[in-house]
Amino acid sequence: MLWSGWGDPARAADLPEPVRKLLQDILGVRAPEAPPVNLEEVRLPAATLPAAVLAELESVLGAGNVRSGDEARVRHTRGKSTPDLMRMRAGDGSDAPDAVLLPGSHDEVLELLRICAAHRVAVVPFGGGTSVVGGLTPAREGHAGVVALDLARLNRLVSVDAESMVAELEPGLRGPQAEELLAAHELTLGHFPQSFEYATLGGFAAARSSGQASAGYGRFDDMVVGMTVATPRGTLDLGRAPKSAAGPDLRQVILGSEGAFGVITSLRLRVRRAPAVRIYEGWRFDSFAAGRAALRRLAQDGPLPTVLRLSDETETMIGLAKPGELGGMSSGAGCLVIAGYEGDPQEAAERRERAAAVLAGLGGTCLGAEPGESWAHGRYSAPYLRDSLLAAGATVETLETAGFWSALPRLYDAVRLALHGALGSPLVMCHISHVYGAGASLYFTVVTAQSEDPLAQWEAAKRSVNEAIVAAGGTISHHHGVGRDHRDAYAAEIGELGVEILRGIKERLDPEGVLNPGVLIP
Ligand SMILES: Cc1cc2nc3c(=O)[nH]c(=O)nc-3n(C[C@H](O)[C@H](O)[C@H](O)COP(=O)(O)OP(=O)(O)OC[C@H]3O[C@@H](n4cnc5c(N)ncnc54)[C@H](O)[C@@H]3O)c2cc1C
């Protein structure tokens, strides 16, 4: 993973010349003056972790699994939000951990937590490092040091219960690794977020992730039937049955806890049979409202495609435009729906036929397989463009929310208004890609020309959007989580009593407050 950007540097995407020109002409983008620094130039804070504590940690893991060199520290600094990348590109490594720990078992994690709690060393559980909400940016104050707990060595498929269709997997597995292990049993999780190639199962659970095929396979938190968690107070083993009436479900307390309550060391996950076919196709609707009505009908009355997403007019226009023709974009493209069907050939074909009848009946025009295949082909490449746009002087960031169907139009308008108010005339695109009977998520992509201080510019815009989401009755996050960036809005969402409950749980599980301090808990 590129330390200051996204993914495999060999797959970096260059901006075509017409796009550069368009950015200049329409958004007023100008190339930034300073190029990004090299890794060796990143300014790191002096490590404060006492040598005796480092030695104690090494005695548990072996020296090879404790890394305190500059490169390891840089590579475990923050996540992959646009502000994170801006800081790294500017050489600001002030949130770097003092050392990186690589435990190989649950018992080792327990022991590390015991040592860190005893010496008040902050611990940041680190999965794929793809957080976009500041989930890997701990508060250093009051701590003897900061360590990143990288779970990469916990990467096994532990067992498969084919009768129950449940697999036990370790949290450090990245998306493709987990799918490969399950494919050997002809199984799949069906969890394909855009960060799939780098994010881990532990991160999916800890941040309540949702994948692009959530209509068919569900959100990640729906897949978790059990888990083992190491805390400074000992082990939690949760989930004896898929559902239970034995009091409040403590699995739900850990899901979304973003490393603040404990370290997930094992997950029991509901799995599905690997699909024999995958069919993706495109549909056109005249307007976002018409497309939204069609998605709502499918979500409420069925049949549900496996993948279901609707782009608004702007996202459709940009998505359909070929780079060379961008200047001549017309606004008559309408709104694109991608509908995908995965599963057994006959079942998928039948579902497709019934869903197609609903979409056509509500004003959709089928565009055939090409838009669907093209979406599927490019589904993991968009994040690479962000790096090129940043380098060209444009800020690009995504943000998301969710609400009830009746509230979505207001939420959509509120977010757009806040972005325009804060940024002048940015390009704002939106899609719906996670639907439920009662509502859906809205996912926005924003592109704007960088000001003199692009970080402050974006942070002001983000504050304004957070306030707009809360005021319009949406949730502050549908699937990115809370981290540090959404903490205040989360407090507003759950109220004072809700915050007290969170603090109480934290106090019980982590009395010294060493787990991911500053993240999640207001
Ligand atoms: C380009 C891009 C695209 C993205 N697309 C999507 C998307 O489509 N859907 C989506 O849901 N999200 C998406 N995300 C956000 C991100 O990938 C998810 O939040 C993901 O769940 C994070 O997983 P990770 O392994 O990278 O976790 P990390 O970023 O390493 O950690 C996330 C949080 O979880 C904690 N944590 C990690 N592992 C554990 C563990 N084992 N135990 C306890 N706490 C732990 C960390 O301390 C941190 O607070 C995207 C991010 C990027 C950069």
C-alpha cells in the first residue's frame, strides 16, 4: 500500500489531459506549489515509549515482531481519508506510533494489552489502515507512548462449519485473502467494499462496514454470528447461536467499537455458497427521484438484486462521459441504476426477470450488460484517481449518511447545500448503494479546487456537512464509522445519556483508557 496514497503504486492512474483542462476551466483548479515529500522526509515525533516497556513487549512477541524503525512508523500513521493523505503528503507524521506490534495469537494480544495498561501506553488496533474517519489517530496526551497493534499475522481460516454455513476467520485477513480461503470450500462472504483489496475482516467488524453487494449479502455486521475479543480486563467470547433472547446482544456492543473496547481476535461469520453466475446490467431513469422510487419498491416488495445502486444526474453524467469527450457533457443522461444478480443460474435469471419487470414498470429503460460490466470492472479503481486529482490541485473526498426513505430528499438537499455553502461551486455527485425496507444510504463524492490551505478548507466543509446531516435527521455514518471526525456529531445523535453508556462500557473494559484514546467515545 502506498504510504501517502492509495493501493499499489504500479496501478497509479494518470489524469487525461482533457480532464486536467476541465478541472482548470470549470473548477478553477491550479497545480499546488509543493510536490509531496518522500517517505524519508516525513517528520516523526520523538518516540516516548520507555525502553523497558519496549523490552517487555519484545519478550512477548520476539524482537522480529516489534518494529520501531521510521518506515514501519510512517506506514502505520493514520488512515486513508483525504485529510490523512494531505497531512502525509506534506510530511506531517505527528500521529505516528512509537512502535508497531505484530501479535500472532489471542493470548499474545491479551498479554500486550496487560503490559500496555500497566504502563499507560496507548494501543491502536490496526487492520488494513483504510479508515476514512480518523479511526487510527489516537490522542497521545497522558500516555507513556503509542503502539500500533497490527493484526496482519492473525490471518487464518480456523474452521468451516458447512452444516451451519459458518466459518471462523481471523481478523487480520484482507478481503481477497479471506475470499481465496473460502473459495477453496466453494463459499464466499459476499463482502466487497471499495476498499476490499486492503481492508481486513477485523476492520470491517470494528467499523461496521458495508459492501457493494449489501442488497444481496447484507452488511458486514449482519454476517457476524460470534467473536472473540481481547480486552485489558480479559477475554469476551460472544455468540452461541445466530440469534438469542438472552438479554441485550453484546456482539452489537463490539461491532462498531473501533478498537476502543477491545481487540477482535476471531470472528465467526455467516457464509454463502460461492455464486455460479454474476450478471450485472444498467438501467436508465429520467431523474434521481424516479430511480429512488424504483429502488424503494424493490427494497420493500422485492425481488432484491444482489447489487443495487443508483447514481444521481451529476454522477451519471461524469461516469458516462469518456475522458476525451468530457468538455461536451450533456445533462440528458438521466440517472444510472446498476442491478446485479449473483447465485445459482436459474434462480439469478428468474430474480433478474422479476426485478426487470418492476424497474421497467416504474419508468426504467434497460441499457443492457455494458454499463453493469463496466461498473464491475472498474469498481476498485476509483480511489487511485483521488491521488492524481490531489496532485493536480483538486480536493476529492467522499462522505456518507443514511436515513428513512421519507427523509432522503431533505437529507440529499441539506448535504449539497452545506457543501456549496462551504466550498463555493464544487462538483458534488451522489449515489444510493445500500437499501433497506425502511430507508437507504446516500454516498457523496466531492471535487473542489484547493485553496491556499486545503486542509482547513476541507475541515470547515466537513464540519458544516456534519451539522447539516444531524439537523436533517440523518445518521452521521452508514458505514464509515465514527473515528475522531464524527465524534461530536455522534454525541449529538445519541444524546448525553447515550454518551454516558458508552463511557461506562469503556471504563469497565478498559479502565486505564489505553485502547484507541480519543476515537469513538465523545
Ligand atoms: C478508498 C476507500 C474506499 C472505501 N470503501 C468502503 C466501502 O465501500 N464500504 C465501507 O464500509 N467502508 C469503506 N471504506 C472505509 C474502510 O475501508 C472501512 O471502514 C473498513 O472497515 C476498515 O477496515 P481496515 O481493516 O482498513 O481497518 P482500519 O482502518 O485498520 O481500522 C478501522 C478501525 O477499526 C479498528 N480496528 C481494526 N481492526 C480491529 C480489530 N481486529 N479489533 C478491534 N478494532 C479494530 C481500528 O482501531 C480503527 O479504529 C473505504 C475506505 C477507503 C480508503
